[in-house]
Amino acid sequence: MTDIRPRRSALYMPGSNARALEKAREIAADVLILDLEDAVAPDAKAMARAQVCAAVTAGGYGRRELVIRVNGADTPWFAEDLAAAAQARPQAILIPKVSAPDTLHAIGGRLTGLGADPAIALWAMVETPLAILDAERIARAARDPATRLACFVMGTNDLAKETRARFVPGRATMLPWLTGALLAARAHGIDILDGVYNDIRDEAGFRAECEQGRDLGFDGKTLIHPAQVGPANAAFAPDATELERARAIIAAFDLPENAGKGAIQLDGRMVELLHAEMARRTVALAEAITA
């Protein structure tokens, strides 16, 4: 099994807020998305770029995964954002409004031209109607290592804006888009993060949406406030019962009498090898979180 990196919580941090960038070193998020796009006013773009890249270069964020969200490829800030981010060497660069695979091929080529560290991944925002309609082809770009594509990030606010869909409890308006993007990501072996929850005061609603995202199969959730980190971390981590069950399944298949069997009975239930694979991933995720 390939190494698993927990991405339960991905907190957006405004790149123009120096105090927030400093405070982020102590927030228990798995991922910090240092934002140069939506959270930054046009007249603060250059300042935010300098602050974010200086923070990433300085380090001190521990095991947190650092991602820089640049401005879109069609904006006047993109070229400088990309060059500066490549030099700062975060774990990933998040590209807004990716609506076609050509965008990823082009940006991957630009990063190669900039001499960017091959370890820097590209993440893609899925936040336009075209991205939803073409999610499979966009995800398929990950099969070309030159694109560096490693993760989808759902942009549900932008999707609502572009489609006029309303936010409703249970997200019936968006479920086809969420599941379609998730299937595309899984078909081509990349991670995928759920969109944000806008009402910071609605703790119950936020927890419910985290649980829904987990049950759908998302790896984690993007967040807009540090108070959302704890509930997201809890929701997207295996609980004690799930972990105990996973270890029991692994132990049962490891028994000599079950060697070579494709299915066994455990506690009155039929368990197949695929369940053992799922159990091993559950345990690996729990161990990665503990580490």
C-alpha cells in the first residue's frame, strides 16, 4: 500500500493576513491552503504573494501540508504567483477554476520550465459547470506525471454561483456533482477534498456535512475557520469501533487456516479479501494520523 497522507482538514488562510499565517503554525489542520486568490483584494495581491512565499520558505509548520492557492491562469497575477510559489517550494500549488485538462498540461509544462522541484504537486479546484461536465478527463491528466496532478478540491461556493443552485441541508442540489467528481478522482488515483461550509456558527450542520462527505468517500474537507478543524479531523478519522473491526478482519485473514481464502466468516458475517484491503487502509490511515 502506498503511503497515506491524512488530509482530513484543509484550512484556507488569507495570504494578506500576516498574523493568521503566523498563527497557522499552531493550528491542528492536516493541510494549510495559503490563499492568494479569493481571500485577497486586488490591491493586496503582491503583498500577499510575498508574505505567503516568505512564510513557506521560513517553515516552522511541522507536519502540516502547505499548499499555495494562486490566482487563476487568466488573471494578471498568475505568472508571478506561479513563479514565486515554485521558488517557495510548498507541497502543492492549488489552481483555481480548472475547467479542462489542457490547463493542467500547460501549467505542468510551465513549472518544468521554471525548474520547479518535481516534488511540488498540482491540485485543481473543481468549481465550474465545465469542470463538472469534464471531471473524468481532467482527473485523467494525473496519469501524465508532467501535470503533477494529485488532488481535486471542490469549490461549492463557485458552483452555486455559476449554476444558481441553492445550499440546502443534505446538499441534494449538489450531490450529483460531488459524486461525479469523486468518481473521476478515484478512477485516476487522486485524492479529493469536499467544499467549505459557510455558517461558522452552525456546529451541528457542519458536523453533519463532514459526516456526509466522509460517507460519500471524500478524504477531508476544506475549511474557512480554525474552529472547524477539530470536528473535521474527528469526522474523517477512523473511530475506535471502526479501527477495532478493521484489525479483527486483518487478523482473521492472517490466520494460517485462512491462507489463500477469498472469503471467510467472521462474527457471523461474510468477509471478503476486498474487506481486508479496506481494513488495511483504515489502519494505515489511523497510524498516519497518530504519526
